[in-house]
Amino acid sequence: MLEQTESIALQQPRQATQSDHAPSYYAASANPSPARETLKEDITTDVCIIGAGYTGLSSALHLLEAGFNVVVLEAAKVGWGASGRNGGQIVNSYSRDIDVIEKTVGKDKVALFGEMAFEGGKIIRERVEKYNIQCDLKDGGIFAALNDKQIKELEHQKALWERYGNDQLELLSASDIRGMVDTESYVGGLLDKSGGHIHPLNLALGEAAAVESLGGKIYEHSAAVSIQRGEPAVVQTAEGSVTAAFLIVAGNAYLGGLMPELQAKSMPCGTQVVTTEPLSEDLAASLLPQDYCVEDCNYLLDYFRLSGDKRLIYGGGVVYGARDPENIEAIIRPKMLKTFPQLANVKIDYCWTGNFLMTLSRLPQVGRIGSNIYYSQGCSGHGVTYTHLAGRLMSEVLRGQAERFDAFASLPHLPFPGGHMFSVPFSALGAWYYTVRDKLGI
Ligand SMILES: Cc1cc2nc3c(=O)[nH]c(=O)nc-3n(C[C@H](O)[C@H](O)[C@H](O)COP(=O)(O)OP(=O)(O)OC[C@H]3O[C@@H](n4cnc5c(N)ncnc54)[C@H](O)[C@@H]3O)c2cc1C
């Protein structure tokens, strides 16, 4: 999710070399998960996947279910990247909505995107049920409007989503939303009962266990350091290699320069999350009585929800170029208190940052390189549902059904203006422009 510009940074993204998960509430409340071995030999498989976030794990699971042999290489640990650190909000559609895609692909082709816009959330729920994943799944998400212009946008969004089959939507008046979120910040909203929230790391860990239950192999601390392109492709790690008929690249914001052709058209960005101490039953029930998750409608947005043990998880803050801010609480706490001044005496127990990958169009960057290397990345901060859809699209395209994958692959992507040196300040300038518009409600 995109949020407030914290500062401009020109640093390179941090490499995925850490051995532990980020010091998040999620890591502290993770379900038990086995330590996985490092790849130390040369092996052969049908499909090698780089990255054990949702994109990699969802691809692995769909491919295993379709009968492929699959090896996943993870530089750090399962769910170490955005998938184990995010706001946990199941938000339907894409980072730019179907009407924006229509302007790019035209009326004839947009229907396919509309049909897929609500599939990712369904895949998550199917996974949770089929593999009995304990991840505090709750239904219902609110888009909260801060001004009348945003109400109009939500009315438009409701009509748009209904056109593509989402009948779970309800517009909220100022008094309706006041009964769902105990703040005076909002003038209305849109409830999507097919949205919802999860403990994101436990979802990833549960999906990894499902992958292994089907015979898939996941190696941790096994970064892909080079790729020999060809048929088959050969992926080298520090101590071993994987020879594979197909390669799926799912390293997203932490991929660095492994695939140079992808790097110029995407930019890692950091966003920050805090978690309070557990709230009293009464306070939790007054803040979010129905336990819905909430994101506001600003370009640079705030997002929050309750955890399974009734803490408030509150996110925001974007650092273009993905430098880690030193004092996350100082960035996020004022936003949280602006929404919920009643939390002034509540302690923050956890603060962390994570990187998502932004594209200039804010639509996913999807495609193939040569005949057997596939990639999907760049959900621009809105990827919990899309990444699950991406896994299904990977499985379809490897089975020769390319139509839906190719729809995403057809979305054009431009390099960031200014190249490596100036993409960060240009993007921050753009975000500043949209922030001013949001503040003025224009
Ligand atoms: C703080 C935060 C909050 C967010 N909140 C939300 C939200 O509430 N709702 C929403 O829809 N979206 C949210 N997002 C976005 C969402 O989390 C991402 O779109 C999604 O998780 C991306 O999944 P992924 O698998 O593509 O990437 P990741 O989860 O980042 O996984 C990539 C993995 O690849 C590994 N890797 C990288 N390079 C290599 C290599 N060379 N070799 C081996 N492994 C490698 C990394 O270690 C990492 O584990 C948020 C993102 C962040 C950072």
C-alpha cells in the first residue's frame, strides 16, 4: 500500500541476505515452521522458482497441483519479503482499477481483467480452507473517504466492480462508517464484504507447508546469484545449482539486479507498519466493532486493522528507493493518533519496514524472457490478492493456456524517468503532487 512520503533516498535496495524475518509482530506471532536446508548440490527439476513470497509460493502450489515438479529458491526465509510484513489487507482488484486498465487495453480487452479482479481473494480463501492454514482470516474491508471527491470516486468504484460481478459492496454514509470505525476522520466509505484480512506471514508459512505436502522442495538461504539462460535454464546459488525446463522469477522488490531488463522499469519502495500493545476488549471493540480492515482513499494512504490478539496494526509511510527509516514510530504514530486520538496512552510494541515494488503505471510487470523464463512483480503496494492470481496464471501459461497471462503481459511498462539516478526524486515529486491534491480534496 502506498503512503506518505517520508524522504527522498537514492540508495540501492537492500539485498535479501538476512537470516531472520524482520522484527515484526508477525515474526513474533508466527506459527511454528521448520528450518529449511540450504541448496548444496546440483539438481534438476521441471520448474525452478526464485523467491518464496506469495508470487513464488502461489505459483509453486498451482504448479504442483497441476503435476509439475517444483523447486523454490529463497534468499532468506519463507515470507521474508513483503509477503511476511504487509498490512495483511485482502484488497480486491489492482493497484490501478479496471477503468484505468481499459484506457490502456481498450474496451474489447478489458473484460478479462474485470473477470480476474476478484479471483485472488477467492484463491486465498480456497488455500486457507483446503490446506487448513491458521492465519486469522477475517472478512470485510472498508475504503474510507476523507472528502466528498473521494465519496464520488467510491460511488464510481462500486458501479465498476458491480459490473464485473462483485455483489458484496455497500456504500457507507458518514454515520454508517462512524459505526464501523471509531474516528471522526471519514465522511463516508465503501464496504467490500469480499475483502478482509489475514496474518500475512502465517499465510505464507501455511502455503509453504502446503507446497511441501505436495512434494515441492523449498531451499532457504539459497539466493539465486546468476542465471544461465537457455533450454533448460540453469540457476546458480553460492553452493549449488538448479537445472530447470522453466524458470519463474518472483523476487519482486528484493531481486536487485539479477534480471537487468526488469530493473529499469520498477523501483523498490519502503513502507512502514507499527503494532500496538494488545488493546483491552472494550477498546478494540470500540475502534473496529465488526473487525473490518480499513484503508483510506488518499494516493498516499493509511491502512489499519486489528490483529487476532486485538492489537492495532497501523501502516503508512513510503520511502522511495527503499532506505530503512531510523525511527518508524515517529513516522507512523502521529498518523495513528490523528485517526484515533483515544490511543494517546497506548504503547507501540513493534515497528518494521518492508519493500514493495512500484512500476510507473502502478500495474503489475508481467512477461516472459526467451521461451522459458517467466516473471510477475511490481504490484505497487497492492499485491496480496494479485500475487495469488499470478500463481494461477503461471500454472496456466506453463500448461499452454496463455490467454490470461498474456493479458497482463500486454500491459506496457515505461522506464522511470531519470533512470537509476533520478527515478527516486521524480517519483517523490509525483507523490508530493498527489498528496497536495488529496489534502485539498481536488
Ligand atoms: C509493509 C508493506 C505493507 C503492505 N500491505 C499490503 C496490504 O495490506 N495489502 C496488499 O494487497 N498489499 C500490501 N503490500 C504489498 C504486498 O505485500 C506485496 O505486493 C506482495 O507481498 C508481493 O509478494 P511477492 O511474492 O511478489 O514478493 P515478496 O513477498 O517480497 O517475496 C520476494 C521473495 O524473493 C526473495 N528473493 C529476492 N531475490 C532473490 C534471489 N536472488 N534468490 C532467491 N530469493 C530471492 C526475497 O527474499 C523474498 O522473500 C504491502 C507491502 C509492504 C512492504
